[in-house]
Amino acid sequence: RAGGYVVLDYGAELAGGVRLLSFKGSKKVRLRLGESVSEACSEITGGTATNDHAVRDGVFCLPDFSDQSYFNSGFRFLRIDCLEGELGLKSAVAEYTHFAGEQLGSFECDRPLLNEIFTTAARTVMLNLQNGYIWDGIKRDRLVWIGDIHPEMLAATHVFGRLENIERALDFVREGTPLPKWMNDFPTYSMWWLLILKDYYMLTGAREFVLESVNYVIELSEQINKLITHDGELKLDFIFLDWPTHDKPDEAPGVHALALLAMQAAISLCADFGVENVAAAQAEEKLKRYAVRAEKSKQAIAMQLLAGYNSAVDKLLEGGSAGMSTFMSYYILRAVHNSGYGKQALSMLEEYYGGMLSLGATSFWEDFDICWLNNAAPITRLPEDGEVDVHASFGAYCYVGFRHSLCHGWSSGPVPYLFRLILGFEPLEAGCKTVRIKPDLCGLKYVNAKIPVPGGLIEVKAREGKKTEIKAPTGIKVITD
């Protein structure tokens, strides 16, 4: 009746909307989607809940004997308020919009938590394969933010293989960004595009697709090279690594490392097509001259280590996963692992992503810090007295409170980490014609995995203290040392 309401839990984060079948209608009903119970019970006015990017809160007429569909967003919960008269529902069905491709890649080990982290990360990136592209988030940031999709591309390609969604996204931003513009207006996003293109090519061997971008790669390299002084300082009007690092002293060293990695990717990519990228080679040489060192930010330190700089690896280990960000988690874990601390990296992964799972997450979030766990209520119910509402209370910059996305593709970094570092999988030749597989189990008793490559699946069974069993499609050369 008027004044009454119900909150429905669909059990997991979903993309799409809801379909209500009524037998007794109401002239006025309010519907609210939420990624948490508290968001579904929130008010748009005077708070942080929004209808930004996707409408999730509205008042509607629901007639007698009707079958109506509402919304297209990301959600797990639906609150239905009867505002006038009485409302009788036959059913409230979730209209689930999702990628229909078959999941090919898999990872399974003796730790249930790690298996759940892999499954959730894979599902997170799957949910963001929407409308033929790859998005950042299914509630907010339903866009191709190309600087964000390097971990998304790695996760999606390790799970599904070659994807038109990735190729459309890469082409979409290139075609929409005639030089000297920067992709998404961020200079660093154009650098990330170079890394994405190169790594996608190595995984898929999509030669004809990548060939269309080679001239753009050369011209973009020339544009970046002109912004590097003879001494190697990178002069950008706007620098950005990730939000937790933004406007902090370590951001510039992190971006400097990103630029070096991007130039190395551009050199490697062009060389495979028989083209010498002179500008990228000059840029690489100059960038290596510049003495720059990150001191505190785990994100920036990780990028420096990955770029070959002698940076403060001890800082990455301080506090375990404290100070990590979801977007940069893969790079932090990879840098820790590559520095000889594989067990610590795996522990950081379980602590960080396991923390989100402990709060009821069924997809991974736009951002997270383990300090948020202190006295926090799970997202599956309203907080009790003295508990912290984790969704309403945290977030920063453009994702404060309920605007914070609880299904963000860039948080799928556990997938490439588990394949690349634990399984030790590395493409050595474009299209995975030659790959290295050298597992580093870091205390795990076993790992069973399948990796999609052109021509089929590589199947790996690794056992502690035993020789790794590997089956690869014909034409794939596997190196194990």
C-alpha cells in the first residue's frame, strides 16, 4: 500500500534493468536500483547518489495487468516504493544484458579464496563488455576510457581470446583523436593506447587489424618525442597516472616511467612490421637519461620498477596491500613479484581483493583501500548503529560516495597477474607463436589453467615439486626455462 516498500536482492551484480509484471497497478511507484542496499535506499537530493551516466532512480505509473521494463544500469538491488494506492506484483525480473561469448580461459588452484578472486575478476570484465565495446563501468563511466583498459584488455583477452570489443575500442579512440589531440584529452591515455595495442597484438596476432594503426603509432611517437627535452625531462601540460596519485609528488615520476614503457612498446610494435620508429627510439634514449625517483606512491614506484628504474621496492611491501588502487593493482603486484617477493605479492592480492569479497562484492570496485574494512557493514544490508556504510562513506575525486562504481573493468587485474606471474605465461612472439610458461606457485600446491591462444587452448597443470604438464595447439612453441 501507499507508504510501503520492498527491497529485492538479485544475488549478484548485473548489467541491465528490471521488468515488472503487475496485476494491481499504482498510479505512482518509485523504483531505485542500487549496487548496494544503501544506494538502493538513498536519495538523489542532498547526497551522493546520482542518475549520472545511467538513470537508476525514477517515479513511474505502473498500470493494472502490465508488463513494463525500466532502466539500463549496473545494480544488484531494487527498491520498490508504492507512493499512491495499492500495488500488486506477479514478478520482478532482472533483464540481464551481458556478453554472450564463451569463457575460454580458466584458473583453479588449492586456495578457494584465490579461485573466487579469479572468478569475480573475470566476471567483472565480462560485465563491462557492452554494446560491442569495453566500458569502464556498467553503472557509471559507460564509456571507452582508453587509458583505463590496459588491465581490462589483458583480463578479457586471457579469458575470452581475441575480441572485437577490444578492437572497436582501440579504433574508436584512434579515429576520434586526430593528432595532435590526446586520447580522452589525457596525454597519458595516448601512451596507454600504445601499450594496449602492442600487448593485444602479442596475445592475438591480429596483424591486419594492427597494421591500420602503424602510421598513427609513428606520428604519435613523434609528437611525444617533441615533448621530451635533451636531458630527458617529459614536458606535459597535464599529467595523470591514477586518481590516488593525482597531484602528488610521485605522479610525475610514474608518468615518466609510463612514457618510457610506451615508447618501448612503439619500437617493438613497429619493428615487427618492418618499420623503424626513429622518434620512439630517440624518446627512449632521452627518457633514460633523466634521474627521477618515486618515493611513496606504490603505483608510481611500481611503474618505475617495470620500466627498469632502480626504485624503492621496500616501499611496495610496507603495510601489505595498504595504499593499492584497483586500477594499478596489477602493476604493483607484478613489480613486487618480479623483485623476488612472489609470496608477498600473492598475499597482497588475497588481502586486497579478499577484502572486497568480505563486504559482499560480486564484482570488483572502482577503488578500494583495506582501511575501509574497519567496522564496515557489508553492502548486502543497511549498516547497524556504529557501523560504517562503506558505499556511502568513501571514494574521492569523481567517485565520491554512491557515485562510486562497484563494478569497474579496470579492477580485473587479478586475471593477468595469476596468468602472467603465478602461471608464468609470457608471449614471446606475436600471436603466441612462441610462449614461455614457467610457473612460480608461491606456496600453492597446484594450479590448473587454460589459456586461449590463436588456434586453441594451452592447458597447464602445475604441481608443487613436480614437472609442469603442458598441452599446446599445433604450431605453438612452448619454452619452459
